[in-house]
Amino acid sequence: MAVQFPSPDPRSDAQLVAAIDRGDRAAFDALYYRYRDWIVRLAHRFTGIADDALDVMQETFTYLLGKFPGLRLSARMTTFLYPVVKNLSISIARQRKRETGIDNAPDVPAPSIADPRAGRSELAAAMASLPETHREVMLMRFVDDMSMHEIAQALAIPEGTVKSRLHHAIAALRTDPWILRYFK
């Protein structure tokens, strides 16, 4: 027997939020199915551990549910959720570090010529070499497809700072010899 997922709800995020405020439980389910995978991917980027990413997802939706009734969505849902996921991820990673005494920051393997996935490893290594603030903006822009304005809102920084960080990150990647090989 195949697992059946509900069909995507055609309502916008703002319409779903308004419906949840009115007590529509199916609207919350629709938001859950719409954003759960994105939250897990983002949380995994911060924690490096799949189980921790799932814990972050659960806590994120618990946080979101606690905002009802009365939530007013003034930006995209990803813009609203990004700082929540980031802060919960950091908190869980710190908690794990205290419990185990081990830093769980994901290690980027050194690129290997024999590795068929070397291109991805090289890109990951180049991204890892960027300062955290620059890497975060790069990922938000090109992986999460957030606009400059949305990134600024999510990080609570001026839009000019976002543009500057993105510019410096791209400039740094343009000087990386491993990355340059792919653009000749």
C-alpha cells in the first residue's frame, strides 16, 4: 500500500495563515507539507546531522503553531522561518556539543582527483573557505532563492550589507583555482 500525501493546497501562504487564524487545521497541514523539506535541508546545513535537522523541523513547526492565532505574514514564509530554523539549529548543535563534548560542524572533505564527485567536493571546499557571513548569504541567494530584500529581512541587516557580502563572496570564489577550472 503506497503512502498518500495530500495534494498541494493552491492557497497562498497568506491565505493559509488567515485560514489557520480562523481555526482551519488543514491549512496548517498544508504549510507543513509545503515547507518541511526546505526546513530540514536548511537545518541540516546548520547542524550537519540528519536527526538534529528533523528535531529542528519539529521545533520550528511547534514555534509556528504557537504564533497562532494572530500571526500576520508580512514577508514570504521562508523569510519568516529562516531565522527561526537558524537559531534552533544553532541551539541544538550547542546542546549536542555540551552533551557529547564533540563539535558537530560538518567537515568538508578535501577534493580528490579520483573522486567522481570531486566537482561537488571542490565547490563545497571553496564555499567552506568563505567567511560564515558570506557563505550564508550565498546559500540564501542561490540555494534558497531568496531575494536581497528577503535575505536582509531574514538576517535583520541592511540590504546594502547583503549586497556587499554577496559581492565579496563571489569575488573570493572567482579567485579560487579549483572553481576557475569549471568556467574556462
